[in-house]
Amino acid sequence: MRVVAAEGLQKRFGQRLAVAGIDFEVNKGECLGFLGPNGAGKTTTIQIMLGLVEKTAGELTIFGQEVPEQFRQIKSRIGVVPQNDNLDSDLTVFENLVTYASYYNLVGSKAKGRAGELLDYFALENRRNDVIEHLSGGQRRRLLLARALMHDPDLLILDEPTVGLDPQARYLMWQRLKALKENGVTMMLTSHYMDEVARLSDRVLIIDQGKVIVEGEPGRLVNDLVGVDVFEVLCSAEDAAQLAKSAKECGARSEIMPEGIFLYMHKDCHGLSGHVRPLQQWVRRPANLEDLFIQLTGRSLHET
Amino acid sequence: MMASLVGNLGQPLLFLLAFGVGLGQKIDTIEGFTYLQFIAPGLTASAVMYSAAFETTYGSFTRLSTQNTFEGILMTPVTVEEVAIGEIVWGALKGLLSGGVMIVTMPLFGLWPSPWVVLLLPLLFITGVLFASLGLIMTATARNYEFFNYFISLVITPLFLFSGIFFSLSTLSAGSRFFLQVLPLTPMVTLSRMFCYGDFSGNVWGRILLITIFAGGATLFGTVLLRRRLIK
């Protein structure tokens, strides 16, 4: 069953086409990784889904209901962890949860009970009566996730949920998100941390300049489009040119860098590894989503 | 809360002291009132104006910009219109509180309001709605806090000085009197004086209608502008 279906979705800001007609869907129970360089149109798309931006053209249905006509019903079933921390700094941790729940008509002992459960679950119980400014970055992010879950949403939108977190805090977020997914919560995730996306997503959608450029299961996309293994070699320009030539003979893609060369291999190739091994500095590692992302969107900055 | 109450009440109370008690001793009666009696009801109306307008400018703009509170709320089923009405009602209630405290303080200055003053409270609330809405219009168009200087210097302060709080409009020429009478605070200053002293010689309903129309129009306009500001 489809939870989100977008067709030809478009948003124009004056001259600039921020979202240039994209089609995508999110199926029930899956986590869709929504990727793209800064300014690609990810956040705009999410804001259209939340009614913060009005679409210029295209169709969007969420839970089978039309955007924007049935927004009130739609939004009562969506939970959001926004990119910008918008916790209410005038309120305590507990008050933030209970106040936010009231916007979903969740009030009284029900809201308080739920807030207590979530504080426990997100290891925030001891900060219950603290004001927001005394929380660490990790605690704020966990509180934002707890807040998004107060009304038990069917769709969770995560816009850079772990930005700025230390590895421990990020790991805790991942554990909680995985548990939610196992409980059948549908998710839409944007992130610039490719390892995070690879860990959590069943399917990824990469957009650039407002358009979808590729879509599919992350492991398969990497294998199909990038390869299985990658050599990262630090070497002189001459060695790099030599390696590029032997890569071509092996059917491997190469990318010459200022400090050496990257070689992307679909299968083992003795000719190529024979050339790499004698060199001083090299590493062989599995291809990953970051390779794919860079292959598709380039290494240069995209900001306009 | 305490700070904003003191901040917004301090000015009208100090004016009451300096002008009503101080200057008033040397001034003859105006329209049959001592100067202190004359200015106290108008200062009550102005206290409402200040509290309401400050709340929906500095207060609301903080929630709109630095705290991202509105954005957070708009991700929930709550609509922009509901946020706008919430801000306006909250500003109006703060205004009503300031006005109420002014009325309660009047006996300290030897002024005893008539029982009619109870009916003044809903009118003070409408005044609160009017100025909270004007504040919200400013917030919806402001790029930074400095922008509110225009509003305070060019709207709020002139209204404070020229709405018939400190001098009787009846001594002015017909032209300027008409102009000052349709300023948004003037009808309320007159109404406030009427209800404080139970003297209803003048058009009560016309004035109530006027401030209600002002308040309704400003609410509508403020709501539309806030939508334009928040939904791109």
C-alpha cells in the first residue's frame, strides 16, 4: 500500500525551479532515503508534504488523501523531526512534549502518560523538568524524535535527524529508529550521512537540481552503478594515468583525483590489482552509497 | 510575565502620576472633570494598546524568527489562521490584564469608578484585539526587530498623544476633530471615560461599532499577512 504518492510535483520560487517535477512513492512500512546535495529540493519537497510550501504543479496524496485539501486529517498522522531545532525554549522538556501533543488533540493524562513513556524510552527521564537550553545536542534531537512520536504517527518524516551528533548519540538514534521501523512505522529520511541512509533505508531516491536521478534498493544500486570494490590510491599523476589505463582494460571505472586515483571494480581483476599492490599508499574497500552519490551528483559544490 | 506587565504598565502609571497628580493641580477642570479624572480612563485604554501591541510585535516576532515556534506548530494539524488568532487573543488578554490593573489602581489615586466600569472590560478586550492585530501585521512584514521602531514611533506614540487622552478634542476645529476621532484609539478613550464615570452623553453604540470594525478588519488583515509570511 502506498503511503505517499507524488506525481509531477513542482515548486517554483520566482525564476528558480526548486522542485522540477518529481515522481516518487513511499510504501507502507518502508524507510525511503531521500538524498541529494544541498539545494537539490529535498527540504522543499518535505515542506510541500507538510503544507509549509504550496506546490506549483503536480499531484500529491498522503494516506490516499489529497494535498492540500485534506491536510488536517493528513497531518494528524504525520510525525516530523525537523532540520531546524524548533523546540519551545520557554518550556521544559516535559512541557514541550505535552504542549506539542495538544496540537494533535492529545491532552490530559493520556498526553502526560505518553510523554513519560517516551522520556523513558529516549533516556531523558532525568531531564524531565529541565529547560531546553540546558540540553546537549543529542538530547535535543532525541526530544525532537520523542515529540514527533507523541501522537503515534503512521508516517515519520526525518529531516537530517542526526546532524551534529557525536557517534554515541547517533548510534542511540539509529537504534530507536530501527525499532520504530520494526514496529511498522513508515519513514522518509533525508540525511547527508550516507552510512546512516544505507543502514536505515530500504530504498533510496537521489534527487539533484529538483529532479529524481535514480531510485532503488541501496545495495543493489551501488553494485549496479558503482561496483563491488573500490581501490583508493594515493600516487603521482603518472602512476594514476597508468592505473587509469589498466582500469579501462579491466572494464573498471576510474576517477583521477588531485592526490591520486579511485578505481571502481565490478569484479576482481588481477591486471589492475597487480598494478596497485606495489604502490606505497592504497586501500581496498567495498563500494558504498557515498561513491554512488558522488558519481551521480559530482564532487563540486552545488550551492547556488 | 511579571516583567512585561511592569514594563507595559509602568508608562501609563507614571503618566498618571506626573500629569494627573503633578501637572493636574494647576489645571482647571476639562469637560467637568479634574485633570486626573480626565486622563485616567484614557491611560487605561492606552495601557491595553501598549501591552497588546508589544506582545504581538516583539513577542510574536521572536516566536516567528529566532525560536521557529510557528514553523514547529504548522507541522501539526494546526493552521496558520489558528496560530494568528491564538497570537491575537493572547496579546488581547495581556492588554486586558494591563487595563484591568489600571482600573484597580485608580482608587489609589482617589478615583472611584462607577459600577459601569465592569462593562468596559469587554471593550478593553476588543481594543486589545485591535492593537494585537496591528502588531501582528507588523510582525508579518518585519525583517528584523528595528522595523518595530517605525510602528512604535509613527503609530503607537502618536496615538498615545493625540487620541484625546491628554486634551479635550471638543476645543479643536471641526476638521482636525473629525480626523482625530477616527483614529483607532480615540473612540476607546471616550468610551473608557464614559464607562468609568457612568456618563453616557454621546454616541456609545457608534463608537463600539467603530472599534469592533477596526478590530475585525485588522484581525483579518493580520491573519492573511501571516499566512503570506509563513507559507511560501
